[in-house]
Amino acid sequence: MPVLKEHERIDDLQRNGYQIIQNTKKFCFGMDAVLLSGFAAARAGERVLDLGTGTGIIPILMEAKTEGEAFVGLEIQEEVADMAARSVALNHLEAKISIRTGDIKEASAIFGGASFDVVTSNPPYMKDSHGLKNPDPAKAIARHEVLCSLEDVVREAARILKPGGRFYMVHRPYRLPEIFMALQKHRIEPKRMKLVHPEADKEANMVLIEAVRGGRSQLTVEPPVIIFEAPGQYSREIRETYGY
């Protein structure tokens, strides 16, 4: 049993017996990260980098769900990176997953250009000037573009990806025009998109995107994800994603 710090707890991930350490007073992972881990693909021999990894949830779940060879999580907040690293150790995954402390804006300088086959990111959704900002710095950094912008994430993903490499991101639909402009500016072509709706008759509140560095222009819009098929009842796709 690992030594937990104040306000930390261990949660069951329902995958391979894996667990994760979270701090109830800081930012805990949400459904968006779990959905991204199911949407993203990593093939045998591929190296995956998660930009802004937070708790390390995406590398840990992708290690469980995919054939990827190695996973790296980059996190700027030292306390959060330490917690993610302890989760990796808790699951005895040190040979497959590593956590690095560093700034997304400097990711290509840290790892080198064209060094990964896959890049994933669950970045802050809200611009720094938009919405009520949480007074807790960790939560504000996770939700608002305080330390990095959408442009920073896409630019660094483009630099880090090998030619033909894939970028996976979850974001908010209202920012899709800006997302597409940033992707095409940095020559990462959107190839696959899936909207996520809380209920079948509700407006989409998340979007999952796959883009390919140097890919040809052709976008497939896949059937949407519906989170709840009835009040309080997850849909079959959500239950499968969570491993229920």
C-alpha cells in the first residue's frame, strides 16, 4: 500500500486491476479523459506522449487498452506529476510508462522533433479570459488556458509527431472552428471526429478528434457517443469504455 499524501485517495480503474491516486482537493480526472483513452489508438511498437497528463489517467488506461510499446506523460505541475508517477509505480508499470515534469510549450525541445508516433491531449477547454476561474491554481490550470493555449498544444504536437503520426484530442465543440484552423496551420489534418452528447436529445458537450501529421484532407464524422441512455443509466458504449 503506497503512502498517500493529505486529501489523496486510491480509485479502481476497472481495467487490468489498475488503480490511480487522486487528490480530492485538486483536479480529478473526468469522463473526457476516459473517452479519449478509448478513442485513441496505439499500435504495437508505437510510442505515445500525453501532453498535460495530470493524474496520468490517459497513459495508464491506454497501456491497458492498446498495444503501444511506451507511454510518456508530460505535466507542468510538480505535485501533480509526482502523484501520477506514484500511480504508475502503484500499478508496477514503470517499464512501460514514465512521467516527466515540464512545460507543454517546450515539449518538442524536451523530447526532440518527430520523436513519437502518437500524441494525446486533454487540454484546458476555456480561454484564460473566459468564464469563472477556480481560485485553486491546480484546478484553474486544468480548466483554463493559464499556462498553455490550444495553439501551443497543436504546435508542439505537430513538432513531436513523426510524419504520418496521429494526434488525439478531446475538447469542446464550440471551439471546433479554432481547432480546425490550428490543426491545418500546423499541417495536422483532421481525419476522424466523434461528438459526445450527455443524452440523445441534448446538445453535444465534447468532441473527440483524430488528426494525422501530413495527412490528406478527408474527415470522417463517426456516430456520436451518447452518455446516458436513460436517467442515471449509462449507455452500453460508456459501460464498455469504463469496463463495467
